Amino acid sequence: MKGKDLMNESLWLVMLLVNFIAIMVSYRIWGKLGLYIWVPIAVIVANIQVTKTVQLFGFEATLGNIVYATSFLVTDILSENYGKQEAKRAVGIGFFSLILMTIVMNLALFFVPAASDFVQESMTTIFSLMPRIAIASLCAYGVSQMHDIWAYDFWKRRFPSTGKIWVRNNLSTMVSQLIDSLVFTLIAFYKVFPTPVLIEIVLTTYLLKWIVAIADTPFIYIARKWKEQQRITD
């Protein structure tokens, strides 16, 4: 069991790095558009991965925490380099993507599968949860992201220097992640898991997102530097 847990933790760190690198590559190549591209990727992938529970660092947690948490990195970069209106636009893209995915994938479940089909049951297991997951995600995403954009702008006006990016990034994101974890978990998994498991998921989900929030700080500095040095073509 310890070997499997260690494998999960190693994979979690690898996934964290892959997500950060993907965002920065996307931003470097496509500029602001690259950040908008990442938002639907993060929202859709996170809402599929979150249906799987794993053991991480000795606790039971859901997947999807990393890729979802990176959406806060994207909105923080947008807020830092382009202003809060561009960050709000990214949130709107995330809303549209999640709603459309939920509708399209649930429509797909109504198709009568062919005799040779072997994925209907698996798709049903994952996507039949989507309406509840989607509602939870939309509520959590909307409330937490709007708070994050407001808080980032609030702290940016009080700590405007480049050297204080870490302050506005972490103060805004850590509170927003707590809001997100509480709202999403309670709506998505209430009465799905026993109460002790539910509490554990809330705590571990927030802890993991908190780690992501700390780890993403250097990447905001890099993004700001690229913008100042005019390496980004928007």
C-alpha cells in the first residue's frame, strides 16, 4: 500500500509540473489567447478527474485538484498583466465550456449503443454524475473565481510593486480555494460519501489546492517578466 501511495504522490507532483509547463508554453506561444485556451481544458478535465478518488499523502482525496487549481493561476496572470475584465472573460469561457460539455455528454448517453459497443457503461458511470458535478462546479467556480479576481485586484492596488506579486497571488488564491473546496464538495458529494469521508475530502482538497497556490507563484513572476520584456504577442 505504501508503494502505491508513493506512486500516487510522485504522479501528483509530475502532473503539477506538467500543468504549469503547459500553461506557460501556451502563454508563450499564443499570448493571452493561450490562457483562454487553457480555461476550458482545466474545467472539463477537472470535472472528469474529480469522479475518481485516490490516496494522497495518507489521505483520501479526489483527482482534478491540480488542473482545476491551475485555472486560478490563469486568472491571476490575466489580472496581473491585462486587468480584471480580461480575467472575468476567462471565467465566462469556463462557464460556457462546462455547461456545453454537460449537455453534449448527457445527450450522448441517450443514444442506443450498438451491439459491439463497450463504452456505454463506463460513460454512464462517469457522465451520469455530470449534472450534479456540473452544478457544484458552476457554483464553486463562479463564487470562488469572482472572489479571486476581486481579491487579486484589491491586493494589487494595495501592494502594486512587482516584488509583491506573491502577496496578492497567495492572499487572493488561498481564500478563494477554501471557498471553492467548501462549495463544490458539499454540493457534489453530500450524501454520496459518509460524513467523515466528506470532511476528509474538504480538508485534503483544500490542502492540495493550497500547495498548488504556493507552487504557482514563480510562474506569475515569469509571466509578468515576459510581458514586460515584450516577449508575448497578443
